[in-house]
Amino acid sequence: SQTIHQWPATLVQPVGSPLSLECTVEGTSNPNLYWYRQAAGRGLQLLFYSVGIGQISSEVPQNLSASRPQDRQFILSSKKLLLSDSGFYLCAWSGDSFGSYNSPLHFGNGTRLTVT
Amino acid sequence: AQSVTQPDIHITVSEGASLELRCNYSYGATPYLFWYVQSPGQGLQLLLKYFSGDTLVQGIKGFEAEFKRSQSSFNLRKPSVHWSDAAEYFCAVGAQYGNKLVFGAGTILRVKS
């Protein structure tokens, strides 16, 4: 069966420091991969998605970037964190674009990032 | 572009009581509709989904949802709530062909004993 791993679970970083969050998927090949950010009362905001190695699409302009160095690895990065980057970051995968009926989104357990 | 509205930010129900969480969507074509649940500090788990066919959809954990095209609604229901159902619930709408999955802002369910 497929599993998705996301780490770390929590992270406290000072303003201006770099960021690297990692997500890996097991048990499937060529998944579509996604990074979402969740803010209280605002639902989930899609940040990046990837349909293959090296293919990254950004949904919103921001201080973050994403990379997909391997088929089942998705990394969220920042060179210099801002206070506004604090939030709960969720990685997800699906077998089809954006989670179709036959292949919905499957989420990791998330990373709580606090920028101080 | 599609959108989702969950009118209730918080709902509190007594254990054993029935539950209905509201979801209204806006989308011009045939939508995919989903309900996800999120326990505190966790990722989201799929409860149920709808695309076509029977408008009453059964999901996991005893949940069901009814699609009403005339009202653009996809409300989630459970006949008897358990304390373990306390969580945040998200409705989402997607398109048939490779479009974005848009989430509502979520409804926090509290269960009182």
C-alpha cells in the first residue's frame, strides 16, 4: 500500500534562516505531488504541485520554492524565512492531476513551522 | 473557477446527537466533491467522495453526504456523533479534467459529553 512521509513534524526557525521540508511517497510510481499551507480559518492553500521529476508549478508568489529531485521526493525550501511563513505545511500525493474522483489526494501528517 | 463555502466555522453537538455540516460549492460543470477530516496536528483523511450516480454517498466512520445540484450543496451528515469525531472537516470541489482541488475554510466540530 502507499504511504506518505513528511518531516519534521514541528520546526521552530528564526527569521532569515533557511528552510527545508521533505516529503516522500512509497508504494507508487510517478505520483503527482503537492505542497499545501494551512492557516487557521482559511482552509488549505495550494503552494506548489509537480507532475514529474524536475517539473514544478507554483500557484502563488511567495518566499518559498519547491523541488522534486527524485520521482517520489518533494522538498519545500526557503533561503530566508519570514514571520509570515509560519503555518502548517501539508504534503500530498495523488495518482491523477489535482486529485480526481478515482485518485483523491492523500495527505502526510504535516509540519508545524513557527518562525520567530 | 470553482469555490467552496463552509458557512459554519465551529459547531458543537452532544455525543449521540445527529450532525450536519454544510457545504456549498460553485462550479459551472460537473463537480467532483469530497469531504476530508483532520484531527489536531494531523494530515487530512478522505471521508467520502461524489462524482455521479446516487446522490447519497456513504463514507467511512459512519458518515454520509448528500449532493443536491439545485442547491449547489454537499452536506455531510452522521446520525449519532461519537466523541472521537471531534476534528476539523473540510469540503473540497474539483473538476473532471485536471483542474485544481479547492478546499473550503473548514468547520471545527466539538463534541460535548
